[in-house]
Amino acid sequence: MPRAQPKPPPLGLRTTALYFALFYVACIWAGASHQNRLAGWMFVAAAMAVVVGLVVAIVRYRWYRRVLRMIQARASAGLCVHCGYDLHGNESGVCPGCGREIDWT
């Protein structure tokens, strides 16, 4: 019986890129207003934006890898990648557990 191929979830690169773009704009803004008294606080805010952006990127990557490993494990065990239903002996191409079509390619 052919195995279902896993389809990874979207990584969300646009969201991560947006965080870094906002950080870049904040750094430019802080550097352009270095004569201002608030320049130090702007740098702190920019540094915090970098830290938050990196933490978000790392958490999203780790979540992505965990979900991908789960999907690959289910597919190699002959289970539905969506709900985990045992698909051994299923010839219809539809999962009885969740009703989704099974891609056997």
C-alpha cells in the first residue's frame, strides 16, 4: 500500500520578515535622531524588537520542525497525517476518521 506524503505547514516567513523590517526601521530612526535625548531609549526599544523577533523566529521554527516530524512519523506508520487514523487496508482514498482525501503519491 502506498504511503501518504507529508505536506509541511506554512513557515510564516512573511511574519518573521516583517519583524526584522520593523527592527531595521527602528534602528534607522534611532540613528537618525541621535541628537535627541530619547535616542538611547529608541536604541533600547530597537534592541528589544530584535530579541522579540529572534525569539518568535526560533519558536516558530521549532514548532514547524515538531509538526513536520509528527507528520512524517504518521505517514511512515500508515496513519492519516491529519487525524492519526490507521489507514491500513483502506482502498477508498478517503480517511474514515476525518473525511479528508488521502494523497497516495
